Amino acid sequence: MNNDLDNILPQGSDENKVALLQSLEEDNLPEAEYETAADSFEADAKEGLQYIDKAAADKIVMQLNKALAKQVKRKEKRRAVIPNQNSIYIIILTLLLLIIISYLVIKKMQLP
């Protein structure tokens, strides 16, 4: 095993090594851009919070909570529209029985 840890890049010219290093830096570029964007977003949020009034913030929070409660209530109503499943099973069973009886009656009538 080669103990030369300073020479970890593949063999080749210096131009190839520089190109390889640049490609490695570009692979990490989106992560660095994401961290920078997150930091700037956080800074903008802190700056915006400095200008907002405490009473206005409380009012906005109350409005958001009311809107969320309405949305949850609407979703619960949509789920409650489905009737009792037992009644659905009874209706399906009754229809199947009517279809079978109708089939048998029609077959009996066709026989001479």
C-alpha cells in the first residue's frame, strides 16, 4: 500500500488535477448555496419581525388559528358524509338478492 497521502489525486497532468478539484467544488456548490439562502431567509425574517407590532402579530396568529380550525372542521364534515357502512352492506345484499330472484323468475317463464 502506498503511504504517500499527499498525492491522493489520480496520476496525470496538473490541468487534469485542477479540473478534478473544480468538479469536486461544483458538486458541493448547491449545498453551500442552500445554506447561504437559508441564512439570508432567516436574516430577512428576523428583520421583518423587528418591524411588526406585537398586537398585530397576535391578531394575525388568531386569524391563522381560526382559518386552520375552519379547514379542519370542513375536512371532518366531508368524512362524515359517508353513511353507516352496515346500511351499505344491507343495500348491496338486497340488490343482489333481487337480481338473483329476477333471473330465476325469468328463467322459469322461458321454460314451456
